[in-house]
Amino acid sequence: MYVSGTTSSTDFPTVNAVQPTPKGGFDDIFVAKLTPDGTALVYATYLGGSDYETLGRYRWSIPPALRTLVRHTCSADFPTVHAFQPARKGDGWDAVVAKLSADGSRIIYSTYLGGSDS
């Protein structure tokens, strides 16, 4: 089971985390994978920058084979790796797309996806 959302908690449980602590913004994205029986975390990590990350307006799920997520950010320092768009284009919200490794220990890719306005 994969779970993703946003949190403002500084004590969110992290395991094998790419980002073990929040970056100091209002909310950060969290991504977690539970064992098949739900009794333990395979990994849990924050993912965000120093500003605000959110779920956006739409509900969605992480397909297990893809481990890809789409969110929104105002952070100019969201962690990007092998990015199609390595920086925000404007001052508003941009989408961010990220894919984590199967064990959650690294970002395979992460990119902004946006234009000059929100």
C-alpha cells in the first residue's frame, strides 16, 4: 500500500527516507509504503521545499508499478533530479512530478511542471 499526502508535522514517522526532516515550509508532501499486512513501514519520507506543498484540487493514487506522484508547490527549492524543468517558471503554484525507487531511498526523477502563472 502506498500513501501520499501533506503534513505540517515535524515528527512524521520516517523510515529509509530520502528527506528525513521537513524543509521548514508550511506543509511538505509525505510518501509512505506499508508492508502488505499493514504492520510496518517499508519507507516513509518527506518531500518538499521551504515553502508550501499541497495535494492540489484532485484526488489520485500512486500506481504501485510506477511509484509516481503529482503535487503542487510554491517552493523554489523543491528537490529536483534529472528534471525536465529544474526551476519554477513563475511566482505561483507549479506542479511537481516525482518518482521514487522501490525502497524509497532515492529520487529517480523529480521535476517542476508549470508555466508563468499558477
